[in-house]
Amino acid sequence: MSTTVKALCAAMESWAPAALAYDWDRVGLQIGEPAAKVSKVLTCLTVTDQVVAKAEQWNADMIIAHHPILFAPLKSLRTDDIHTQRCLRLAHAKIACFAAHTNLDVVPGGVNTLLADTLGLHDIRPLIPIAQATQVKLVTFVPEAHEVPLRAALSKAGAGQIGNYSECSFSTPGTGTFRPGEGSNPFSGQKGKLNEEPELRFEMIVPKVALGAVLDALRRVHPYEEPAFDVVSLENTDPRFGLGARGHLEAPMKLTDFAQQVRRVLKLKHVRMVGRASQRVQRIAVCGGAGGGEIGKVPADIDVFVTGDLKYHEADGARDHGLALIDAGHVGTERGIATHIAKYLRKTIPGIAVKAIVEPEIFEVVAGE
């Protein structure tokens, strides 16, 4: 069985919409033809020469990675540049390449949810709100008999979700007026005559990233030829999306014991720790990859922050504020996502072959004599 590059991109977008990526990021289809057929997909954290070689050996049609292969724009196509060689090698082999980066960091079930779950945390939820998860309010006007199918269609498209509640809406009765002109095909009323129609003012909250799909559903289901609607900008953000994740351990434990647990479950040779070895920790925050720049946004009630690529001054500042840290490395906190993406694709598009490459650590531990 085969599918297309476009269909695989759409499957990833339904999980991690590109609109949720940070504006400095580069996500989506970076190499390849959307209409190309795909029967074999390779998933990975980073597109390295080793990954490209395995894709060629396996005759893969597409690579889906977390880290974008094209981040800084290419200024030339010189074949004496290693990175350019890698991109041209994929293009020549007709292997498409797709990246889901910061958008996969901030969605439920993404990089940080996976990390928190792997570490055994309970009550997992987003850590830091993100500006790109803003919401809007959709207001339209509909005959009462059509309210139920309209609500159902808009909800299916992504509207009306507030916390753990779905299909949330509000309606008030009123009277709409309209005069159908030449070329119109009115649902009610007569051409050239002013018509008064009993209607409901109907409102739903919509994640901005889902607005296009919701408006498509509105136009498809609304009985009017030209439905009237307003889109109102809001300050609130969708609480389902956020950078990092937080949760708690089932019971408090010593920081040093938790650090060993992190090392063990992530299958690492070592982790770095900041804090008193004997202090008790239970409320945990995580941010896969390089999360040191987010330390100042970690809530004061968190006992320990697990991330990677920590710098000296970031660690020193956290220590001053009583926040314990565990640096499990960039690869260590993210490499499980390759297997996670593969599982998602097998479930979403059954019949295609999907193989995950779990990246080894770059750094080696050098023991003293």
C-alpha cells in the first residue's frame, strides 16, 4: 500500500499544526514533491548522513524528522559543503523530507508530553503558555432549526473546546434583515424585497490555528448562500498548547535519586545535576532539547526542571532561586520522539512501512583514572 507525501504532511499537520511553530522556526515539507507516492517512511530526530544512508539502503520514500534539515537558508548549492551535499543527495534520490519542530514541542502528545510520561509524571499539562496558541471568537447568525448541525460541524473542525469541555457555544435570539439582489438564491425571502428572519446569534471559541477549517465548515453547513460572520480577536490562549510540560511524582524522592531515575529511564550514561542531593522533589517540569532560556518562566512551585544543553549562567541563576536542575542532554530528552512519530503514523495511515532511527548520544563520557 502507498500514500502520498501530501497525505503524510497532512497527517503530521493534524497533530502538530505548522501555525503553532515559533516564527523563527522552519517546519513542514522541506525537500520533495507533494504528489509523490510513498510506501516507506523513516523517522528520526536529526537528518544526518547516517540517516540518509539508511534511507537509501531501505529505499525509503520520505523522512520525517524533528529537527529541520533546512534551518538557515542555503546561500549557494556548492557540493563541497557537507550540509548542501546532504540536501542534494536526498533530492537526487527523490526522498522527501519533512520537519515538525517547535510545533511538535508544544502540542499534546508531542515531545514534552512524551518526556514527562517517560519520566513517570502524573497530571501532565503544559508548562509555559505560548503566544501562537491565541484564540478567536467566531460569531455568526443562523436560523434556530440549523443551530445543532452547525454546532456539530464547527466542533468537528476544531471550535468550541474549553479545557475538558467540547462543543461549547452560546446563542441568543434576534431578528436579521436582508434584501436579496439580482443573481442571488436566497434560502428564505424574495428577491428585491426586504426580509426579516428570526435568527440566533451563535458564538464559539476557536483556536486561531483552526480558524481556516472552521470557516470552511461554516460555509459548507450554513443554510444561507452568504452567511454573515464576525471573527473577534481575543487575548486568551488555548490551554491545551504550551512549551514544556509539568506534573508530579507519585511520591517525593531525593533529588539525587530522581536524577538517577532520569538517567535510567532515558537510557543515558550520565546526567548533570544542580541542587542539593538530599532535597526532596515531587513537582517536576520538563522541556525537551535546549530549555535553559525558559528557566525564568518556570513557576515558583516547581521543585526540579529537566532539560538539556544547560549553560553555566543559566544553572547558576536557577540555583540562586532555589530551582533544582537536571541536564539530560539535547538528544537524551528528545530522541524518543522518532519512535513516537512512527507509532503515530502506523496508526494514522495503516499499510505503509514505517521505521524509526533512534539517534545515539553525540557526547561520550571520559572516565578518570
